[in-house]
Amino acid sequence: MLLNQSVNYAQMVLDNSTDAIVLMGLDYSVLAFNQNLQDTIKAYSGKIIKTGDDYRKFVTETDKEVFFELFQNALTGEGVTIERLASLNEFSIWYEYKMNPTFNKEKTLLGVCLRAKNIDVRKKMEIALSESEQKFRNLIESAPNPILIVDQKGMIVHCNIETENTFGFRKQELIGQSVELLVPLQHREGHDRLLAGFFQAPRPMRIGKNQITSAIKKDGTEIFVEVSLNGFVVNDTNYVSAIIVDITEKVLADNKIKNQIHELKEIARIQSHEIRSPLANILGLIELLDTEMPEQTTNEIYSYLRQSAKELDNLICDIVKRTAISLSK
């Protein structure tokens, strides 16, 4: 009576499992199975499994080779777990298969226990996530600017090929390193607090738009950059993406223009004072010519006029020359 109750309890445990379970003898004969296995086989093949059946007739053609390999490995004492897409007719479902050797009380090998767990939802979610991550990585890799993905500790977890091209570091040298590796020494103080503050209140932010900031390359060269920051969450973990634009050429060009404008203004300021002197002489001499005076005096005035005109012409030529030099720098 107690033996029968023990067997019934064991069957109850098997039938309440969400896994499909079957115990096979050394000759593939079905020794025991649970309700889940019976329902699964009937649903997908229309077959009815019974104790004493050869389990091989319930294995699909596409799974036979894998099944026999796992069975033989289990007979040698090795527990095996694999994930496999099971296809039958129009159905395709992901299962996790576990095969373990089974022993009786005397530690004699009795057979093999197969557990099949439906992991279709989880597996398809993993595949979808993996595909999304791959698309995300492809998008990052195709970007024309350096992109860094940084975690809450300020560590670089991913970067694209353009980061290598811009900074001279290989991706393997950057991943796992602090983002401060790319920050010049004079800007590192307080950088960790800035990053922590961003994670506390993440929002799109552009650094270097109104105030020039810089980054440092592997060879020590400092470049001017604009950095666009944005926060995102993956699997309840916060990250920040940093899109970096090298604006060194733009900054240098802007500085060149500013210097040229400053030089031109300075030339105009200085030359305006120098021009006034010969111009005032010319105007004064012209006024004298309007008055009646001896011919000798008039000739002297014309001589002074020519001299003042030459001085003015020389000044104008000098302004043109200095302006050209300034613009050519």
C-alpha cells in the first residue's frame, strides 16, 4: 500500500511539472512519463504515448541525430543541456532539452531522463533583443562621428570605429577604461561630479556649443570638440551616449578670422592717424592757393602738394600691402 502511494505521489509531482518529462530505459523503452509530455506529443504529432513504447518513434526526423548523441552521452554519465528549435508541421517552438542518467536504489544505471522545457517566449525575446542590439551596433558603427557608450561609473562599455580614427586608440584599449582617458588633465577635476549629476537628472546636453571644450588623443594632441550627451536605460541599467564632433579645424578657422579682423581694425586705427597728416597738409595748401600770392609762393605750394600727395599714396599702398599680408595668414 505504501509502495503504491509512493508511486502515485511521484506521478503527481511529475504531472504538476511544467516541463515535459520522460524516463527511458537503456533500450529507449518508455518507463514513465508525465501528463505534460503526453499532451505535447499529442498536440504536435497526434500520437499517443504509452509505457513500453519505443521513444524513438516520437522523435522527429530532424531531431534524431541530436537525440541519439545526447542519449549516448547521458548513458556515459554526462548530463547534457541544449537549446533547440523544434519544428513539426507548421509549428516551430524553442525547447531546452536536458538528458541525465538515472539510477535505481542499487546505483545501477536504469536509463535516461529527458526533460523538455518550453522556452519559446524567452528565447524569442533574447533573439529579438540580440537583433535590436546588433542593429544598434550597426547604427553606431556607420556613424560619421565618434560615439561612446558610458556606464554610471564613467567606464566606456562600447565605442565605434570612428573613435579609433579620431583619437588613435584601438577599441580594445578604450573599452573598460574611464572616459577621463580622453579628457585633458586640466579638465578632469570635477568631471566625475559632472557625470554623476547627469545620471541623476539625464537630459539631452551639448557640451562645447557656446564654450569651447577639448579632448586629448592617444599621442597627446589636444583637439577641440562638441559633445552631445543623452541618457538611456537597458535592462534597468543607466547608460549615457556621447556623440563627439571634432571641431578643431572650425575653431582654428574662426580664430584666424577673429585675428584677421583684429589686425585689420588695428591697421585702420593706426593708418587713419597717419593719413590725416598729409591730407590736412593738402587741404591747407589748397586753401592757400585760393588766395592771391606771388607766383614763386604758388610754385612752392604746388611742390608741397605733390610731396603730400606722394606721402598719401605711399600710406595707401602700405595699407593695401599690410591688409593683404593679414588676410593671407
